Amino acid sequence: MRLPAAAMRIAGGTSVNTAAMEVGYVSTSQFSREFKRMYGYSPKQWSQQFERNMAL
């Protein structure tokens, strides 16, 4: 549940570090590993992909 909440924050413009902390992660690296495992992209890559898709 934390990862989708963080993804929505990132999509809304929140930095990856801030989003990770806001949803309860202490370690940004742990957050990034779990995010990539779930979404197939690092949080930064996912954010860039999301922005590209929204521009279409």
C-alpha cells in the first residue's frame, strides 16, 4: 500500500526522497529497490515515463 501512495505523490511532483519518507520508508535505497521490483522502473525512471505519458 505504501508504494502506490508514494507513486501518486511522485506523479504529483513530490521528490522521490520526500515521497519515500512521507509513506514511511526510512531508507530511500530500500524504497527504490521495492519500487523497481513492483513497477519495473526506478522511481525516477517511472516519474519520467509518467510525465511523457501525461504529455501525450
